[in-house]
Amino acid sequence: MAPMTTRYNLASLLETGAAEHPDRAAVVLGDLRLSYGQVNDLATKVAGALAARGIAPGDKVALTCPNTPHFTVAYFGILKAGATVVPLNVLLKAREVAYHLKDSDAKAFICFEGTPELPIGQEGFDGFKEADGCEIFLVLTADLAATSPFEGTETLMQALGSAPDAFETVPTDEDDTAVILYTSGTTGQPKGAELRHRNLRDNVLIAEQIMGASKDRPDTSLAVLPLFHAFGQTAVQNTTLAFGGTLVMLPRFEANAALQLMLKEKITAFAGVPTMYWGLLNALDSGGASVDVSDLKQNLRIAVSGGSALPVEIHRSFEEKFGVTILEGYGLSETSPIASFSVFGQPARPGSIGVPVPGVEMDLVESGTWNPVKPDPDAVGEIVIKGTNIMKGYYKRPDATAGAINADGWFRSGDLAKRDNDGWYYIVDRTKDLVIRGGYNVYPREIEEVLMTHPAVSLAAVIGVPDENHGEEVKAHVILKPGASVTPEELVAWSKQNMAAYKYPRVVQIADELPMTATGKILKRELS
């Protein structure tokens, strides 16, 4: 007999808030303020509209949207319908959108219309047309009264017009898949990490212990991390709503705008990647910010950093200016994402990613094996993780899942670290060739494969190089085909047209040869 599972739907995070404080502001964007009751009612209508169009429990619904209230409403509406949310990066090109829709078996796609500068809707619609099996395309428009700009499609608001006012949230099991987050691996092909309802719930509820979150003192959080990403989705959106807070949206990070909004809305919680902290400090130091930092300090309660290592100088400067110690955390899409965190209330240890969070174990093993490394602060090993946060697996990829999670439930991270005598972890390197550009993960193999579709390119090797603004920049070393001719600038321009903005190489170097081993493996460590 199969083991019994508990009924739980992640949408209850919103529903509980709507029941307890329906008139409190849940989501803010500019002058628009939606209460918990309003967001919950709209999400209920989204669920009814999806069900009326044939979306059944367990179906996959893709969502592409920047940080606007549309995202939160659609996200919880999909969950209420018992379906699985597949959040997609707003910078994906049509080819990439089509891949994600097909790979996830998405039956519906809810897509923001975009702007002339960022044509999210056009790329999304073009990708949708290439994705067999995805039957429903609903457009999110900034003007709620607008019609769809894409022939033969309707807006989400039009769909809501015929949706029932009442819809009973589907009582999913806590082990059902709530969200599929796409991440890449050494194969270069993006893989969908299946996260259960309970994975995401448990990763949110630990905020009480690791961040001091409390319903008695709800936070006002600045949502500038992209909500389609694991960090922003769990640590900002879901955590804020779970503890009765208010989510203040900022669709695009700009340091002065962020500072102004922090002051206007009395932001108490800020989460960002290191380059965002760098940007805030630069805005203050350059005199470009027309705010008094002493006013900001009166409100800011907690600051959280993740995505890549936070430079010690930024850590020190921020604490000095804002009066708040940045708490660093670590995790992956596959871990929902938080796996370790600085200890709330204790002095910071700059450079450390903290200790395992409640419900999670971490260890260091020898690369290529599951053998634990010796208990020595100087010993380096690969981080492995076990606990309530570990994904169900990679969607439709049993071999990849088996390679990442062993029989005892330990997940292999691919990151190398040290551990001090107090159990605090310090990242020292990555076993994968991952490049982190401005907090976004860029996987060289995927970029290399796209580059080699260019008619002039024979071979490509992509690496990350240090960059003052983004932490790392993407650089491509390419060998051209015999007789072919193309300039580095032309390759950069072509890449921009064929890859998401955060992925394409800004630097291209054309070479006659690349350093290789005797077996033909490119020695990337010799490239710069």
C-alpha cells in the first residue's frame, strides 16, 4: 500500500492571509495597492478561467512576467487550479521559450505583453507557436482594458470576464509538484527541477527562525529580485505573504529608484544579489541618490544576499552606512532554494554562506564520490545537501535525477567549499563551469551550442571573466570555419539576437586554436 500523504496546496499561503487580514496591502506597484482579499479573489478567478479552458490538476502552466502584481495573481491562480507553475525568465528568446514550453509539457502559457524595449510578449508568442501541445496563450496587459496585440489570442482579463466568481481550490497532496524551475547542467540543456508544495512551504516557514520573520511585525519587502527565479520567489514573494507582509514591486533594478522606493514605502526587508548592494552604495557615494540614508536606516530591519559571493568590502560598507548586517545565504533551484544561512542575531562572518537551515543537513564529500572529507577547516569538498528542501527530481530526466540525488536522499550541489570548526561553510570554487553574471546563472555549454549554429563558427569555448559591474562577464573564444569571415562585433550582435540578454557573450575573441588535452577536452583554465 502506498504511503498516505497530507493534503496541502501552496496557495494556502495567500488564502490564510486573505482570511486573517483581507484589507491589508499585499502587493504594491507605484500607486496601485492590492489587498490580500483582492489578490486572493483575482487568483481564484484565474483558477476558474484556467479550469474552464480545460486545465486539470497536474497540468503545467508556464508564466512569463516581470515583477508586477500580474505575477503574484497568476502564480497563485495556477496553484489554486491544482496545476503546476512553470516560471520562465522574461529575457528568453522565442527559440528558448519554445524549448521550455515543450520540455515542461505546458498546456497553457500566461505571458506579459512587454514593452518596445523588452518585447516579452512577442518572443513569448513566437515561441508558443512553435510549441506543439501548448494550446492556450493568455496575455497579461499593463492596461487591463486592452485587447491582445496577438491575433487569435485573448488577454487574461478577458478570460476572467467569463470566469466564475467562486472556485474551490484543488486540494493537492503536499508531495505533488507545485513549481518547475528550470536550471541548466553540464549537458547545457536546461532541466526542470520539480519542487513539491511541501518543499516550498517548509522553505518559507523557516524564515521565522533564520530571518526573524513574524506575523506580529509583518515586513514590507522590496521585490526587485526577479520573481521567476527561486531566490525572489521563495525568499521575497512567498515569505512576505506567508507572514502577512506587503510586497513592494520594482520591475527593474535601478539603484536610485530602489532607494527612493525604500524610503517612500518604509521598506523593512531587502533581498538582493551582490551587484545590487554595490549599486546602492555607489548611488550614495556618487551623490546621485537624493535620499538621506539616515531615514532609510530607521526602517530597514534585515538585508539578505545570495546568488554569488558578497565581497567583504561591500558587506562592511553596507553595514556602516545602513546600520544593518547583511545575512548571506546559499542554495540552488533544486533546494527550493535556501540550504544554508547566516545565523540571525549573531555577528556576520563575511565570506561565509552560514550554516544549514532548520530541516536541512549539509556535508562535504570528495568530488566524484560520496565519501565525506576529513573534519579539517582547510579541507575542501563538494557540498551535498539533504532535507525538506530537496526537489522531487528533474522533470522527465530520471538519469539526471539519479546522478544528482543518491539512494539516501543526498543532493550533489557541484559547489566546492570549506567548513570551519563551528560548522559555517565557505564557497571556494565550482565544479561546474557556471558563470554568474549579475546574479543570473549562465551555463557555458548552452551558449557554446548556440554559437556553433552560426555559419562561420567551428568551435567555441565560453568562460566567465571578472567584471566590476556584474561580478562576471561572459566571454567566448571561437575558432572559425575554414574560409569563413566574421568579426567579434558581428558575433556579439548575432548572439544578442539569439540569446537572452543575461546570457549572450559581451566579449568574443577569435582564435586559431584552443588549448586542449590529449583526448580533445578544452582546457578552459588556460583561457582568460
